[in-house]
Amino acid sequence: MELQTQNMMQGKEGLSSPIRYCLYARKSTESDELQALSIDSQIKEMLDMAKAENMNIVEIRRESHSAKDSGQRPVYNQLLADIRSEIFNGILCWAPDRLSRNAGDLGALVDLMDQGKISEIRTHGQRFGNNPNEKFLLMILGSQAKLENDHKGVNVKRGLRAKCEQGWRPGMPPLGYIHDKYADKGKKKVSIDPKRAPYIKTIFEKVADDGWSGRDIFKWITNETDFRTKNNKHLSLSMIYRMLNEPYYYGEFEYPVGSGNFYEGGYDPIISKELFLKVRDKLSVAPKRHPGTIDFAFTKLLYCGSCGSGICAEEKFKHQQNGNTHRYVYYHCTCGKDRDCKEPAIREEDLIIQMVGLVDKMDIDRIRTIDKIKKEIERYQKFSYIIGSGNEEMGKKLKEVDIQNYAKYILLEGTKQEKRDLLECLKSKIYLKDKSLYLE
């Protein structure tokens, strides 16, 4: 209150009111600005300068965010909004690169100075006022900060390429190798993990020589060995397949992944290239020809009651001696969660009969899209009304159609899509166990 009264008295006496500064301190969370002063150090230095020069600091704002991209800093964006609202008309910060390292944020600052919203920007040892020379200098320093950012990106990529050419892939090595954790940063060489590398070599040999599949490897490594990852976990099936397709193990690596750029490693390989290629040939299976995808009515809608996997379907054909052919559809567990699941298969006709029984027991509130069924009934009502020349008695009978009976009709006589639409109306999941359906 005293400061506001003093400012009002100075205005009445024709004196200029003091600049209302916001002290803005920023520390990037990214590694390219690790050498910048910490936020607390910035604030301390600038408060000392403000005290020495009797500057009016209204508020202190701090932020841990990179300034590489325009408009991505919430605290800085709010600061600009408050300047437009004339809460502040000055900014105090450690250096121009604390405010901006991109053209967009720099342009916003200069634009506010052109509008007279910012009277002054103060940094350690520099002052930028609303005049052409000082604004030009601010733009040069801000552009220099952006140039440094751009050069750092180029230099990092060049350094990564140089590291690859020396035989070392950037990042963590795959399972079976370890870093020299006591070496300096950028000089950490890779060596074979004596505990895990023999298992990995055995995995490749079992696939190449004994014809083991990925699932065979998974069962063996999980149940018959004490092999664990660095996080003390079992190997997953997907990880096993990634290992079997990783050229790093025979002494080559691709960087970046998918670029097609391969480099010769400077580390010792675990397996030979011949063994790797033999494994790849064993795993490469000619794709089955599918002239058309068969659409079954109840797939992706049922779950196995034994292991929780999904329920899939397949068709079987029986050719009789008299030339007749009968088609049968069987639903069974996909065994996705348990390869040894013993849940028996069930014929589609038996499945539909049980579903009709479920509709009888089902609470009508379980159907979420009743409106769709009602609209179908109303559409049929209109059609019958036109055919019946406005027969009111026919219309009354149609209005009394029971939704549950309509659902039974769809299961027995509807198309595949109508059956799927009906089952998708259920809130509860349908499980199949011992050839019997039940709701969750």
C-alpha cells in the first residue's frame, strides 16, 4: 500500500512511475543447458542487483522448461499475458537466452516493446529499452541463442555418427552385454556379460540346430533355468523373438533403427553370423495365402472361462460319398494366455441355443443400444402400415413386440452383423467354459 501511494504521489508531481519488473528465472530440464545457473542462483544474483539499483520487483516467477520451441512454456506464456494486461512493464532475468531460444518467443518480446507494453528488459550487465539500437541488440543475442541450439543438434548427430563408426552403438546394449560403468561418459565400452551371454548363445543354437520355436525357448528358459534380465525378471516371448532377430549379437548394428545404416561393432560377438542367418531361415515361414477373411458372427465377443483368452472360430467341411458337403463352424479358445488351455470346442448351433437361453435370463437393462432395436421395429411398423393401408389393428400388434423376443429372433435368423450388434449391446462379458455360456 505504501508503494502504491508513493507511485500515485509521484504521478501527481509529474514524475515517471517506477518500472514494475517481473523477475523470471528459468532452468532447462534438458541436458544441453546443464551449465546454466540454477534457478535459485539466478534469483539470488538478480535480487542483489535489484537491491543495489533500487528496482521495483513486483513478482518472482520460476520455470523448469526448455526454451527451444515456441509457445511451450506455461509460466512464460502467462508472463507475456500479464504484460499485455499491464500488470508488469519490465522483465528482469539473468541472460537473454533465459527468455528465448527460438524466433517465435523472441518476436513476441520485441512486438510487446514496439507496442509500449515493455519499457525495459534487464539482464546481468545489460539493459534493453524501447529504442531501435537496444531492440536490435536483443534480437541479435536471441538469434545467437537459437543458432547455438541449432548447432548443438547438428553436433550431437555428428558425434553419434562418429561413435557408430568407431564400433559403439549409442544407448544401452542389448541383453547379454554390459557397459563399463567406471569409464568416463562417452568412453564406456561394451563387454560380454559372462552370466547371461552363454544362455543367449544356447538359445540361438537350440533354434538353429534343434528346431525349437520361440515358445519352446520361452518354456525352457522360464521353467528349467535361473536366467533373469537385469531387472530380475523372466524373458517374455516377445523379447525372445527380438533377441533372435538382433544382428548386434554377431557383431553388427543398425543406427538409427530402420535407417538401413549398418556399422561393424567394436565389441566381441556372442554368436557367428552364420548361426544368426541359420536362425533367421528357421524362423522365416512362408505366409499362408488367405484369399478372403472369413467373418464369423461371435468372434471377438466371447472369452474363455478357463484362461481368459479370446474365443475364435474355424470352419470344417465333411464330404459324403453321395457328393453332399456339410459345413460346420466350431468356436474354441485362442490359447493366447495359456498355450495349454484344454477348453473344448463348441459348434455354432449349440452356441446359439445357449445364447437364446441367456436372453431369457437377461435383464433388459443390460442392453445399451435398445434404441437401435426399437428404431428397427418402428421402421418395420411404418412398412407394415403402408402395406396394410393404414390397418390400425396391425399397428397395435407391432407396437407390442417384445424386445427380448426380438433379440431371440436376431440370434436365430439374423445376419452375422445383426448378431454382432446385438452382443455388443451387453454390458457384461460372455464366457465359455466346458461348452457352457455364462455372463460375468
